[in-house]
Amino acid sequence: MKFATKQIHAGQHPEETTGAVITPIFQTSTYSNDKLGESKGFDYGRTINPTRSALEANLASLENGKYGFCFSSGMAAVQTVINLFKPGDHVICTNNVYGGTYRLYEQVMKNYGLEFSYVDTSDNDELKNSIKPNTKFIYVETPTNPMLNITDLKNLGKLGKEKNIITCVDNTFMSPYFQNPLDFGIDIVLHSTTKYINGHSDVIGGCLVTSDDRIAEKLKFLQNSVGSVPSPFDCWLVLRSTKTLAQRMRAHNENAVNICKVLSSDKKIVKLYYPGLESHPQHELAKSQMSGSGGIISLDVGSYDKAVSFCNSLKIFQIAESLGGVESLVCHPVSMTHGSVPKELREKFGLTDGLVRLSVGIEDNDDLIADIENALKSL
Ligand SMILES: *Cc1c(COP(=O)(O)O)cnc(C)c1O
């Protein structure tokens, strides 16, 4: 089955007692046994919930994987996957990783004896050279936020297999519609479902998908042992959202491509970052592993003051953190999401004071372009 069919049907079937087409919200903490020792396969709500199971099967299918696991946030998914490892294990992580992941690794997990290296995983040589005898895990985000650097997934999958290192890709920015890391030999895919997968800015959630039986068994154990599971209602909302994921992603992509056309012809823009542009240094790699470029655009307008006036001049784009919702948002990473990253480090990544990040929504394209053109006049 193709994506747009799977997004609506995978993991779901008419409810048995009534034939309800939509999977119900099984708002229950426990399940009754007919006789002592005879359960229907359901014992306790943290361990298993039918609404959650439907979502897990749906997301597994969208990522071309066998097993899905849902969590109460993207960070809970990151926490659960890092719990696969033990004191003394070395972890390689993309240097320009999501700030919350960096904070969890540096300020929490380091205290439990894990060792972390932050490297430019978009450089195949640097990645390979950073492997140590105790390296057990490579955690990659591609494209990165907000610089949109790309790591070669085929190379990563091959490296992991060769060196017997578990690989995980945070696929939040592309969604399963534009990129499926498992197809490249990656072991685990992670999403903050808060972003594109839910897409309506009303749920915090996360998921992991794998096809590896042994990893799946451990993740199932950890999901139940750690217990950061999502509510049945949140699972139901996400399940409803995945039914339109393909259509939303195409609309995000189309709007973003058209906005890039306007931005790239404006001389006031110092630098434009979008994987779909031929000027992106990894455009060819992007095309080989992503079937679209998504809805995130970063642009450098030249200075802090210009970034402020650009953001304040936008009317449809709302100034907010987060991304991936149907509504367009604008963020100034230096004063919002990346404020805690030291200036020297930020500038090394190209994350300057003039950088602005757009999360392009699915509103009417003409209206969004008019909004951007108006804000450009403020520069
Ligand atoms: C938002 C985000 C996360 C964390 O997810 P939450 O749902 O906010 O906990 C992780 N990775 C990326 C790339 C994100 O954008």
C-alpha cells in the first residue's frame, strides 16, 4: 500500500462491538479478566492501551518499520532510547542537535556514566573518525535545526552495521512522508509527534520505530518500566492527524518552495537555507534521501535589529517556538530556542544574530507571500 492509504488505514479496523469506523478513545487504566489468569491480552494501561496500539501500528507502517512505541513527549522518546545504554558506553551525537536532547545528554545522562561526543555527522570522515572502542550508539538529526545540515543516511546505516553500533535518526523535521531512515539501514527512527505528525499544535508526544526484534523487545520493556506513555486521548488526536499527513506535507512543501523563490530573489537576504534549493551545499544528497524538503526555511537578514523588525512585521506568521503545525510560525533562534548555546559555538554553525527560522504552514500561498513581501520592506 502507498503512503496516503496507509496513513488512513494502517493499525485501524472497525471497532468490534459497534462497527465504529474510528478507533475509540479507550480511556481506561485497567481491564477485567473473565476468570483468574484469563485476560484478553490487556492487563494495565501503562503496559498496553488499544488506542495507543493503533497509533503505534500506524506510525510503524508509515516509517516502513515493524514496531512502533509512543511516548508522552519527544523528549520522553529520547530518554527511553538512551536508556538502552550503560555506564561506560560512548555516544556520538550530531553537534547541532535539538537543544532539549543536548540538555538531557549533558545535564542528566552524563551523571549516569555515559560519554558523549558532539560531531559534525554531515561529514562522513569526521563521523567515522570519532568512533571509539566503546562507541555503542550514534544519534543523528537530519536535517538539523535551524541550519538544515544533512547527514548521509546510507553511509550512517552502513557504518552502524560494520562497526556493530546502534543508529538512531531524529526524523522530526522531514516526517515519515519525506524521509524513511529505516530504508537506509538505520536501526531506530525517532519523532517528536508534537511537530508534523500531529501537525495541529495541540499535542505533545513522541515515538520510536524499529524493525529490529531485539531492539523492539528492549524498547517495549523500557516503555513499560520507565512509564512515560501518552494518554489515550492524545493518541487519538495524533491518530486523527496522521490521516492527513501526506496532504499536509505536500502543502507545507509547496508553500515553502514558493516562499524560497521570493526570498532568493531579494538582495536584502544575506543567506538562505533550504534543502530544496540548488544553492544548498548538500542539495544532491538531500534529493537522494528525501522525497521533499519540508516546510522549514532559515534566512539570515544580516543583523539582530533587522531580524527583530522582520519578525515584528509579519502578520500571518506568528512569533512562537515549535514548528510543523498547520499555522505558519516565525522564530528568532538566538533570542528564543538557541539562547543557551554560547555565541562562539552558535557562530561556528552559522547561527548568527540575523538568523530567522520560518515554519511554513498550509495557509493560502498568496497570503503567505504577501506577508513575507511586506516584512521584507521593513529591512
Ligand atoms: C521538538 C523536538 C524534539 C523534542 O520533542 P518534544 O515533543 O518537544 O518533547 C526533539 N527533536 C526535534 C528535532 C524537535 O524539533
